[in-house]
Amino acid sequence: MPVNTESDTPELPGSFSLRVSDPRTGHDYELPVEHGTVRATALGQVRAGEDDPGLATYDPAFKNTANCISRITYIDGDRGILEYRGYPIEELAGTTSYLDTAWLILNGELPTPDESRVWAAEIAARAGVPDPLPRMLEGFRADGHPMAIFIALLAGLGAMHPESKAVADPAVRAEHVRRLIAAAPTLAAMAYRHGRGLSVVPPREDLSLPANFLNMVFGGEGSGYKPDPVLERAMDVLFVLHADHEQNCSTSAMRGVGSSHADPYSSAAAAAAALYGPLHGGANEAVLRMLDEIGSIEGIPAFMDSVRRGERRLMGFGHRVYKSYDPRARIIKRTAYEVFEVTGKNPKIDIALELERIALGEEYFVKRRLYPNVDFYSGIIYEALGFPVGLFPVLFAVPRMSGWLAQWDEMLGDREQKIARPKQIYLGPAKRPVPA
Ligand code: CMC
């Protein structure tokens, strides 16, 4: 199936070769270096003899392996830089709406005013979900975790769009990218309402995406709910900050599952499942539970002792890529105070600030280069906005949908990509007979 049609590996200036000597054979090899990487397959030529499969690389958890060429998101973890398509996150958040940011991530450029209007209308028109989905919701217990429900609804929505399996067709891909971006807030709101025993609130086309989301969560007929513009804007900023983050665990899941040419709903459900974990998007929930457990400023020393002893992690701290301040955390911290102007202060911010102050001055954290990440302050805002803790990872997944889909689309257009299939080092028993 000719899915991959767009990009070739670009030539970069500064390419050079490594010379590698194999002491077993005395042979020298030239290993080309491009973009600061050696192709792992180039090592395959380093063989001791005819039967030798050749050298491979071993990199558990992909700590030093690039899995793709991407043109979407750039991170400089040492300098705390995050850019979507070259635009700094600090400039996008607050000036560009989430929907325009999603367009940027997907298409490479910000939309013109006309494109923006059409795009917003296209998304709004697709925000409703087909009838069987609310009935599917009824099958879940009210205390089921909202993220588990969200993942199931996503996969369930795929069952209603079998035509989305035609992933080789760019027009089909484009249609279901729209449908998924539009459906994500609706499914998230459904997961929330189910947990509260409330009926589903249908989407409204006359509201912005964040206002519509707030209305589907907290509004409904006779509620008199009207999204506050400050909170609508804060929601939009949070969505922009979470839209993409290059090759993290959930995006790798999206690319990995999508590489088998699964439909985008199944791939997105897999990505959401990866996001659920407390080391990834579930950290925002874990932070709030941690702050609850600490309880007050007085509870901090005992908690920090347990972190120093290696018994606990300070959730919302540390990152595989950021080895200085996560730029998203800085913006979120600022946004929290804008939200508090409307909602009143969430007292947990004081515990979080004190934890940050202590951690940034402590050898344990300094030595390991652990700083607050995106999840450290986001939960405090979500709680102030009235969302229950279990919904926090879902709130992360809603905007990340745009990043997952952009990365998925890029992967399917990349001629170099094939089904993801890592190697292993087999150290189990050698062949032996089954005991009689
Ligand atoms: N609290 C205490 N110690 C930590 C923490 C933490 N939050 N994070 C890392 N460490 C220590 C870890 O114990 C290890 O110490 P040692 O070298 O003595 O064994 C060292 O720092 C390196 O940690 P690692 O687990 O090898 O680092 P990693 O790159 O594999 O993990 C991480 C990155 C984000 C999973 C990790 O920092 C962590 O678990 N943080 C808490 C969970 C969290 O906030 N996750 C959200 C990440 S940002 C949102 C997103 O994923 O998109």
C-alpha cells in the first residue's frame, strides 16, 4: 500500500563519517553521521563472518535513539526551549488559539484568518458523536476512571467509522483528523458527566472550542452556566501548551500503532493509554494526590525525606528531555494566578511553591537536574476550575490529540517509515527438548 509518499531524508551540512575498527577481523568501516546520528542499520555491515547477523544497537527506553525525522516540534532540553514549527511556545500561548495551534502543528504554518474561520467551523460541525456512543457510556460504572472511559470511547468511536481504515488516502486521513480533534473534548466531557450521574450536554457550534468544552462539562439545559472569558482563555492556553511534545511515550505509541496501518481511532486510543500512566500524562493527577497527602507546609519535610531516601518521587518534577526549567511549567504557574482571580486561590499552590523552592536548592534535585515539569502546576489550575482529579489526564489528552495526529500523518507520509519492530537481545535458554 503506497502510504508513504512525501519526504526523503534531507541532506544536512556538516555530515561526516566515523571510522570504526573491528578487532575480530581487522576491518575498518566508515559510518556516515548525519544530523548527529549514525544509522543503526549501518552497523549491520560490521560482521565477524558469513553467519554473523552484524552489530545492532541496544537502547532500552530509547534514551539515545531517534526513531524518525520530524518537522513539527523542537525541544532543547538543556535550554528549556519548546517550539511548534519554529514558533516559541511563549509566543504562541496567549496569542494563538488552540485550534489555530492545532492547524499550525498539522499544516506547518499558522492559518490565515479565512482558513482559521473555516477550520473552526469544520471542527465545531464534527463535535457531536454518533448515537451509540452515549449508550456505550451507560455500560461503565460511575466510579470508573475517566481516562479508562475516554480511551474506551475513543476506540468505540472508531467502530462507528470503519471508513477511517483507508489510511493511505490523504483525504480520508484529513477527515478523521478533524473528527478526532473535534470529538476529543466531547468524549472528555462525557467521561466527566458520567462520573457525576449527569446527562450528556450536546456541543454548541456558536462557542469557541474551550468555551464549548467548559459548557459540555459544567453547563446544560437549565444550568444557567456561562463560561467565564478568563477561564475560557486559561483553558485555551493550557490546550496550546499541551498540544505536542515530539517523541514522548504516547506519541511513540501513536506512531508505533499507526505504523501497522491501524485506523486513527485505535492508534489514538493506544496513545491515550500510554498517556494515562503516572510517569507521563497521569502525573498531573499524581501531583494533586501527592499535595493532598502532604496536606500542609508542615507536612513537606517528612515527604521530602522520603524522596531523598528514594522511597518516593516528587511528582511533577523531572523530565527525560528537559534538564532545565520546563517552559510550559513557567507559563502554567503564571496562568494559575489569572484563574485564581476568578475562582479564588487554590491553597495547594502554597504547598507546591514551597516544594519547588526546597527542591531547586537541594543537592538531590540539582545533581539530577530535576525541575518542575508541565504537570506540576496544571492540576492546581484544573482543581480551581472545578475538574475532579481523575479527569486531569483526560484534560491533557484533549489537546494532545492534535499532536498525536500530526505525528501520525507525518509518519504515514515518510517513505523511510515501516511497521515499528524493534530487535531484542535474546538471553533465554538455548534450544532444549520438552521433558517427556
Ligand atoms: N522525584 C525524585 N527523583 C526523581 C524524580 C522525581 N520526580 N525523577 C527522577 N528522579 C531521579 C531518579 O530516581 C533517578 O535517580 P538515580 O540516578 O539516583 O537512580 C534520576 O532522577 C533519573 O531518573 P530516571 O527515572 O532515570 O529519569 P527518566 O528520564 O527515565 O524519567 C520521568 C523521567 C519524567 C519519568 C521522571 O523524572 C519521573 O518519574 N518524574 C515524576 C513523574 C512526572 O512528573 N512525569 C511527568 C513528565 S512531563 C509530562 C509528560 O510526560 O508529558
